[in-house]
Amino acid sequence: MTKNNEKVIMLGKIKISSRQFSILIAIYMIGSAILNIPAMLQIVAKQDTWISTIVALVVGLCVLPLYIYLGNRFAHANFTWYIEKLLGKWLGKIVALLFLVTFPAIVAILTLRNIGDFMTTQILEDTPIQAILIIILSVVIMGARLGLEPLARAAELFFPFIMVLLIVFIVLAFPHINFNNVQPVLENGLKPVLKASLIFIAYPFLEPIILSMLFPSVQHTEKNGKALFTGVLIGGFIMVVITILTILVLGTQTVSFAYPSYALAKLIRLGDFLVRIEIIMAVIWFITIFVRLALLFYISIVGIAQVLNLKDYRSLTFPIALLLVPLSLLAFPNAAYFQEFTPIWTIHALVMGFIFPLLLWLIDILKGGGKKTP
Amino acid sequence: MKRSGLLLCICISLVVFVTGCWNRRELNELAIAVGMGIDKSGDQYEITVQVVEPSEVAGKKGGTSSPVTLFQAKGPSILEALREITTISPRIIYLAHLRVLVLGESLARAGMADALDFMSREPEARNDFFIVVAKEAKASDTLKILTNLEKVPSVRLFSTLETSEQQWAPTTTVKLDELISVLVSEGKHPVLTGLVPLGDLAIGETRKNTETVKSPAELQYTGLAVFRKDKLIGWLSNEEGKAYNYVTNQIKGTVGYVSCPDGGSISLKVIRSKTKVKGSVNDEQPQIEIEVRAEANVGEVQCHLDLTKNETITKVEKWANEKLENLIEMTVSRVQQDYKVDIFGFGEVIHRSNPKAWKKLKDHWDQTFVNIPVHVKVNSKIRTLGKVSNSFLEQLKE
């Protein structure tokens, strides 16, 4: 540990394999969205939510080339260096800091609050939310301090369990499917469907821009694009399946469930012996949310460390983690506010996850960066 | 070395203090509720909770006291009444193992929706209990009766309803999520199975009820309660209940008889049944077509028929079709005329098949429902004849 401190630990020094990168992204996409997305979409699109999810997945995949392009540009050094090169030193630093604070850091804050809210509504009703947040965050701090490699390896280990549990979940929910729940198709026209898909695109399909900052840490730079694509495809596909399943099983009544996927897990039973297994399903949520949170936290602090030219990002873990807890409590006062917050977040994510990278790309093109020379 | 010693100390002290006992609910601190009854008295809710007496249920030793205990409390809301029970009960009521929720008829007539919000909101309550209505009785009366075969009366109520739905079909099992989704639906009104306490209720409350061969007091499911939105407006008979289950495709197995032309009857065991309801709208006039496909086995023959001939089987099938068509048509028209509420979900069928027309129809759907023509077509197939082909009665009489 002491020797590591002397080295300058930056993203570029650490290497994970493209397979691990894909797995990280897939888990990232599932985490926290699996709790919120079904309810958020069904409020808007009712029985047509399944169309919205598919539209969102397709659009989400279409945005990826932009991120891959930018990611490949970051890969030569890192995100901050790239922005500084494009916008000049000081403007670049300010923009990079603003982006890091208003996108990955805020997503981290919201994710932390989501898991806290879920635990306090569904499982540990009387436990103070702070206790849950601090315990989760302490694991996240540990993960972030250990660095990306152990995190990626942990994700790689978790992945088979997540997949097996998800498949069990999906298969056991199958007998409850009722296709009447998705009829009539397009009753209220296309507008609510597109609105819902916009929500889904913004959360989480516009977030891979954050993950593309990890490009320098992946071994085979040329395979990064494919790895990102695979990860988003797997994660997005699981999200689509789970969301569609909640409508098919619970119907549009799910609007009144705060966590439809958990309500769905409660229905699962195999004969009379495999019942009440929803908490096992909740374990997948925890693991995915941990990976998501750890990635966001890691990327935020490493990015901030780069902007501030710090030697080691580790000195930032505790101060920023300390900020995260009160901020996540301040983020929204109650559960109702979170629902009203959805459209605002959609716009924010569009600006941060689409317009900002688009601008970067345009500036890059204008500066003649299209040629692949660093 | 010093560092690792310190770490070890911290770990040991953490093990002692952070054992995950924050919200612990020890089994011996919980009153496990298996049945819950809600009645209305004045503007207060009267809650009856049937709680398992663990020492009486566990193991083989039959104790001397009752296997369940009953707690009752009144309050302006369900939650308040439930918490008030803590003034009587030494343990907090734990709802996760609830088997039945009984609604008193007076509450059902006044409107049950308000009472249901608590059950859907409470994270502890699950979705796997049945909801029934105490017919011409208070919910509390039905939960007071002790039963045999199953020591815990609520568990017995649960299994009875499950079995009778599968084998006999005039009853229907309704769970909370189904009930709520029907309540909020614009094209369907709910029904719930009725529960009647029979016999000497005073003895039913004591252990004597389980000591005699024939219990003096029993609980029986009978008929379906018809609701207009959340208010009970009337009852369907057992036969009508069966027709309801045919229309809503909920028949898992049942028995029906057909009369033979020269006296006597044949009973048919329905082993599979599938119903398709199709809706169409012509010139703003909705129409419903019900198509039932049933497979049955011959269960009992009490008349003179030569069952070895295919011709006879076809005849019996035809009679069965006519009889079931008749039953369904009569039930539908009785609901249309007497209750004027769409319990069959025809509105939802129209909604699915023709959403545009539904937009115009939905505001006055119940008035429209009363007059819509319903065509029923039953197609039943007889598969096997049982252990014997022709009845021995054939030879006995000749």
C-alpha cells in the first residue's frame, strides 16, 4: 500500500479485459434501473410500455457509436486530458469538473438514495435510511479504493449468479403471464409511448458516456467499442425483458406498485416448497446496484483527481463519500417528489448524455480530430 | 503487527455490536395472523384477527386450549385498529402469513375499497391470501369457529376455497391484486365468494366443535357476491357462480349433469375447459360472443342409454351443450337485468378489441351492458366413460 502511493495512479495504468468491461457495463445498466424503470414507464405508457422499452433499446444502441468514438479519443490519455485539449486548459478543466459533478456524481447520489428508499419501504421499514446508506457506501468506498481491477473481477464473479437468478426469476414468472394485459395496443396513440421511451433512453441508455471514460483502462483498445456495445445490449435487453414481464404479469395496475419488479418477485412460487423467495431476487438488485454505484463513484473521483492533478485519487474517497450521504438524503424529500422529478431528470440526462458528447464530437471534427492520430 | 492487532480488536467488537439485529422480529415476539376480518360499525372499522397459538399447533401433542386466538379492536382506520390490538395482545400482529381476509357483509355493502388500501400499502402484507365476503354475517363470526381436519380455521378456509374452486367451481378465489385491478378497471366489476357460518355458533367457538364427529358449527362457501365497483349489491347462486366461472375462463374442473329424455340423468366430470370471449362493435352496438370448449368424462349414469354407441355420446354432448348454453345465457341475462353491472369483463373485451369504440362506450358502459346481445356457443367433448361402459342399471331394469 505504501509503495502504491508513490506511483501516480491514473486510469491508464490499470488494465481490465474487454470481457470484464462488458460485464461491468451490463451490470451497470441493470442496477437501480431494475427497481425504478418499470413503474416510471408504466405511469406514462400504460399497457404499451413494452413498445417504449424496445424503442428505447434501439435508440440507446444507436447513440453508442458517438460514445465509442469519444471513448476511443479518451483512450489515448484520459477524459480530462481530451477535454483540455479540445477546449483549452482552464475552460477544459472547468467543463470536465462540471460534467463529473453534474452527471456521474449526481447519478451516484440518486442511485444511493434509490437503494436506501427500496430497503426502507420494502424490507427494513423502521431502520434509519442513513444506516443503510453508510453500510452500502462503505463497501463502495472499499471497492473504489481497491481500484478498477478488483471491482471488475468481483463483477465477473457475480455475473453468473446474477444471470442464473434472473433466468430463474423470468422462467418462474412465466406461468403468470396474461397477454390481455398488453391489449389494446396503442390505445392512446404514439405520444405517451414515445414519452416513456424518452424516459427510458435517458435512464440508463444515455449513461454509457460515463462508462466510455473507462476506455483507457481496458486492455485491447480496438475491441473497446464492441465490448461497450455488448455490455449495453445485454444490460438493456435484461431491462427490457423485466419491464415487459412486469406488465404482462401485473398488468397496468402496476402503476400503483412502487417497485413492480419486487412485486413480481413476490408472486413467484414453484409448487408449495419454493415460495417467498423475493429476498433472493432482491440480492441481485443489491449486487447490481453495488457495481453501478462503485463504478460511478470510482469514475467521479478518479476524474476529479485528474482535473485537480492529484497524484492519487484515493485521498478523495472518504471526503466525497462523506458528501454523498447527506446529498442523497437532500436529493429529494419524499417518494412523491421522485416521480415529479422524472421529466427534469430526462432533460438533464439528455443534455449531459447526448448534447454534451455531441458538442465534443463536433468540436473534435472541427479541430480535425477525425484523423486517428493522437 | 500493532495495526493488525487493532484491526482484530475492531473486528471483534463489531461482531458483538453489529450483528444485524436492528429490526429484529423474534418469532416469539410475533403474533402470526392467519385470518383477518373487517366489519364496519358506525364509522369505525372493527378488526378481528385470528392468531395462531404456536404451542397448540406445533408437533403432535394436542393441547387443551384453542389452536388460535382472536383479537378484536375498533378504530377509525384499519392500521389504527390493528395497532390498538397491542393493548390486548402481548405481541405485535404479523401479517405476512395471512391466509384469508373476510369482509363483513355490512362493510361490503357500504364499500370495501377504503379498507383495501391498507392491505395493498403495507409492505408486510403479501398477495397470496384469499378475500371472501361473510354472507349475511359479520366477519368476526366466521373467524370464531373452530374446525377439525385443519387445526387452524383460516388455513382450512384457504384450502377449502382452493379445493372447491378446482373441483366444483361455483366459488372463485380472488387475491388482492386481482381484486384491485378489477376495481380500477372501467370494464369490469368484482365478485367475491360468500362465506356462511352454519349451525350453532355458540358451540362453534369452543373446543367442543372439534370434539364431536359432526361439528355443530361449520363454515361453508356459497354463492358469489356481486359488486358495483366496491359496493356489494347482491348474490349469485352456486349454479350461476359456475356459469360466471365458465364465462371468465376460470373452470379448472367441475361436475354437471344432463337430464335424459326418459327420466334420470347423466353426470359429466369436466376435466378441461377453455372459454374465449370475443367482442365486436357494429354501428356503436357492442356484441359479445362466448365460446366454451369443454372436455368431460362420464361420471355417473342413471338412465337408459346405450353408451357403447358413438351416436349416443354425440347426443349426450348435444344435451350438455344446450344445458350449459342455457345456464350461461340465463346467468348473463339475470346479471344484466337484476344487477345491471358487468361482472364478466365484457367491457374489457370490447376495450381490447375496439379501443376507439370503447372510448365512446366507457362512460355509460353499465347502461349499455344491460342491453348487449350475448351469444353463447358451447362445444363439449366427451372423452372417456369411466371404469365401465354401459351401466349395470341397463341389465337390472330389463
